[in-house]
Amino acid sequence: MNQLSYQIGSSVFSNDHEVRVLIDGDDVLGPDYLGLDPVDFLEFVKPDKVGLMLVGRCDCGCIGCCDVFADVTLADHQVTWKLSGQTYQFEISAYKSTLSAIAFDHSWEDINRRVERILTERIQIDDRWAKDDVHFNWVSTRCSRHQLTYSFTISGEQVTFATGWDSQTEADAIAAHDRLFLKKFTKK
């Protein structure tokens, strides 16, 4: 059986991070492709997913441009990936354990990515903004320095807004976020 593992590191070119898929210690994406940003990885790579599963992206950093897919099949005791002309087989419990662990691996986060995760989690449980025609897309610390930038889709249109923060502490980011959400989403 093959062994699946991963490495998470920064991707300077795409201004994010990337999960590099390793099989038997070898990087299967090679030098021509980027791994998925951890947030995207968690969205696309699921322990129980079968069929085509996105595992890499073009070196331009965009999903949808020269993507890398593994064709995944599950059996009772093993998972098979067909990827780049190779076939890999994994013991199912080790496979699921490795992929599940990524969701709890925050070791790669700098203050910016930690704040993005924390604020995303806060937004997902905050029902002040929840309406049928309003959908949260993302929050980023990477659009502008010392700024939290939010993207929502409201009535089918993308709306972005921002607020400042000190770029140093989670507490300041949370306080700025709470002030902004109180102002933007409190009913009058």
C-alpha cells in the first residue's frame, strides 16, 4: 500500500498557502503545479469523496486553469487514486485519518491566515447577516495592508467592504470585525 501525507507551506506566487500532496514521500504535483490553498483543499478533498477530486492547480494560482485531479475509488479496505498516469492504493483508515487531520492542522497559519479563519468561523455562526439573498463568500487580510476585507453576494451581486485592524493581534481583528458587523448588520 502507498502512504499518503502532505506538507503545507506558503505560496508567494499566489499570495496564499498550498497543500502539497505527498505519496510515499514524493510530491506528486511536481514543479509545474501548485497545491490547493488549505481552505480550498478542505472544500475539495474529502475523505469519502469518489470520482474526480481536485488536488492541484495551475502555477498561476487559479483554480479552473490546468487543474490536477485524482480519480478516486473506494473499496472496503482501500482507496485507489489514478493521478497523472499512476495508480496509488491506500489503506482506507490511514487515508481518511490523513485527510481529516488537515482540517485541524493550523501550524502553517501566520497571524493573517489565523485571523481569516477565526473571522470566517465567527461569520458562519452569526445570524445577523443571514437572509435569503445574502451569502458570505470570504474575509481576507491579504487584499490591503492593515485591512480586513469582506466579500458577500447580496441579491446576486458581489459586495465588498473593509475595516482597519492593527495587523498584529487576533483581539484587534475581532474587535474591528464586531464593530463593523454591528454597524453593517444591526437592524435599525
